[in-house]
Amino acid sequence: MSNPVPFRSIPSVDRLLRSEDLAHLDDLYPRSTVVRWVREAIQEYRTEVSAGKKIPQEKIANHIHERVLHQEKLYRGDKIRPVINATGILLHTNLGRAPLAERAIERLTQAAGASNVELNLHSGNRNHRGDHCVELLQGLTGCEDAVLVNNCAAATMMVLQTTAQGREVIISRGQLVEIGGGFRLPDVFRSAGVQLKEIGTTNRTYVADYESAVTDQTAAVMRVHHSNYQINGFATEPTIADLVQMKRSKKIAVIDDLGSGWLGTQFFGPTTERDSVCKIQEPSVAESISAGADLTLFSGDKLLGGPQCGIILGKRHWIEPLRKSALMRAMRLDKLTLAALEATLEIHLEGKAKDELPIIQMLSEEPKAIEDRCKCLEQELSAQIGGDRIDVIACESQIGGGSVPGMNVSSFGLLIRTQKPQKLATRLRRLNSPIQARVTKDAVLLDLRTVPSNRLDLLREGIETALNEEVGAREQS
Ligand SMILES: *Cc1c(COP(=O)(O)O)cnc(C)c1O
């Protein structure tokens, strides 16, 4: 062999672990984890050398150390941590949708230890998990009864399976949607063992279409709200009230999948016309209930502003079988979610949504106030790094998270010009307090509508760090 591969000079795993550069990892992580990183680093080194890379003998250990420390950094980066949402997307699914209210966070923390999740403290008897949330939902929406599951997708699955397995459910072709993440209604019907009966056309479906589709095999008619798309122009479909009126048999359920869980503004106290919350054109939960829907479904972490969960409201006659179904046990909420949901519903019921719920605060903040915050930040940053690259500009925020399609909200943001916007965005994302920004052709845009006031200092520090790193990188190259 002309070029003997220096595998023999690789230090042993043990020696590498004891080396000055890596010894501290032993206190921080389980031994098996560190050993795995070291073995992987050695393997990578072997692959590189086999591929022809030349590494001087005295640098081999160092080379492997670096790889191990890189692994550790990746591992730390994988943890769930707070991220500053500067995207201007209010309900960002990748960032966990609705941020919780302080009150909800406190209650969730308190519930984390032993808590009365299934214990009635007055009687000492066992009670139903989530009873108190059901009472709050009755107060907020006028519903008869409710059950709670892990998310709205679970709610859809459970409702279809329990009310319609082995029979037909009628749905308009304009509503056979993919909700996101590959969750497609026809697939859900199939896995719930329900026959899907499509009626009408993509753009037009009439009450008469439903009427003529009903047979003795019909278990339900379902409406799915257009939560992430719009059909504009020559389009019509019946309201939920139309469907309730059309129904001739008590044995058929009218199911209303609302998605975003908009409660309406009636709990917000005084609102002005300029208020973006007044421009939201979502069908409200209370409207669905008062129209007489038998089962109304929505998410907890969209416009309701609570934790991830699926909320099913409706007539007792239709809710009771859900509560008793075997699926319920598999889909029930944990105590943390229940505690956060309770607090969120309380806030709505007390009329404090505008004071306490981040999603409603983000929605209702006036553009002028956002502009002022941008200008403050611009001044502070300009003093540090020179003002020629930073501007305050008007921009549009989006609701996101499969809610209110087509509705944008006027906002303001900080525009940082750079030749490599992707690179700067990556630097911002990899900070200790990560910042998720928007990238344009030649700039990074930070929309401040979605950044809470108490994170502004962190945001400023983060931008400074990322821009300094950028300068450092340029000088090196
Ligand atoms: C978002 C949405 C769902 C899914 O809700 P998850 O809580 O994300 O499971 C279902 N139906 C509609 C109409 C939606 O908008």
C-alpha cells in the first residue's frame, strides 16, 4: 500500500474521553451518549481518511474532539427552547401556534405536581377529568355538553368513528380539504371506517344537494370550515343553520368542523372599528351552537389562544357516546393542558382576552404602536452598528395556523439589508435565544407584531450578536 491509512494512530475511545477537551462532558451527559458521539466521530474520521483526506498525525485527536463538541452543540440545539417569533405569522405552527397567557403558564406549572385532575375536593369522590372546563365552555358558548381531546384532528377522527362508523357522512366537494401535514379528510373518513358521500361541486353546493343525498344509511352531514383556503367568485354553500333546517331525522347528526375556535368579540369589552379583531370574518363557536349544530369541533391553540387540544361541543345526546367510547381514553388530555385550557377559558369568560391573551393582543395592537417600537429598536441598533443598513418599513402580518385565510394585518418591521440574507437568518436562528425572521431577496425582515414587549431587549442583543458575527466572518475571509 503506497499510502498507509493511519487508523492505528487513532487514540482509544477511553483516552479520548479522558482528554482535557472532552472530560467535562462526563458531568453533563450520560456516559453512553458521550461514547456514542466519540464512536461516531471516529467513524467519520475513518471515512474521511479513506476518501483521501490527509490529516497530520498530531492533529488527529484534535480533529475528533472538534467533531464530538460539534455533536454536543447540535444536541443542545435540539432541545425545545423559547424562540423569538419575528415572522409576523401570529399562529406559527412550527413555533407551537398560540403562545399561552401568563395566567395559563402559571396554572400549568402548578398542576405539574400532584393535582386534583380527577378528584372532587368537596366530596372526596372521583370526578370526570375536565369537568370544570366543560362548565366554562357552557358559559362561553351556550353548549349543552363538551368533551376534550388532543387536537382538532383527533376530534374529527373520534366524532366520525363514534357517530358514523359503517355508515355514510355527506360532505360538499368544496370542503374535502387537506388540513396540513398530510391530514386529508378522505383519508380520515377511511380510517374511521366511514363511507364518504361527496356532493355538489368544488365551487357550488346547494341545500338540495344534501337533501337528495340523504338515505337510511346517512349518519351525519358535515361542514368543514375553509380555514386555510378561499373559494372566491362564483361560489356558494349552505350555512350551518341551513343544514340544521334541512335535517328531517333526529338520527342524523349535523357536524360542524370550525377549526380555528373563534369565540367572537362579545367578550372583548369595547372595541373600535380600527381594531383588527373586528375584521375577523370567522364563523363563531356560539353561532354554530345557536344555529343548532349537533357537534361543533375546533382547536384550542388557534384563535382561542390556549394549549393544543381539540374541543368538541354539542348536544348531550351526541356528546355522551363520545365520552363513553374506547377512543376517549386514548385521546384524553393531560393535566398540564387541562390547567392551561381552564385558565384560557376563564380569561375569555372574565372579558380579559385583550389584556391577557397574547394572540388577541397581537391581533389588536395598533400599527402605530408597533412602528414606535421599531423606531426605538432602530435607534438603539444604529448607535451600535451604523444606521445605513437598517430601516423601519410597513409590512403585513398574517394570522397563519390555518385560520382566517387571506386576512393580513398591517404592521411594521425592521429591515436589515445584507448580501446574504439566508446566512443572516441562520445566524439569528442559531443564537442562544433563537430568533426566527423573514427572509427577502436582499434583506432580513423582523416583524414586531409577533414579538412581545418583554422580549425586545433579547431581540436587540440577538441582532447585535448576529451582525457582529457577520462582520467577523467577512474579516476572516
Ligand atoms: C386546524 C384545523 C383542523 C386541525 O386542527 P388541529 O388542532 O391542528 O388538529 C381541523 N379542521 C379545521 C377546519 C382546521 O382549521
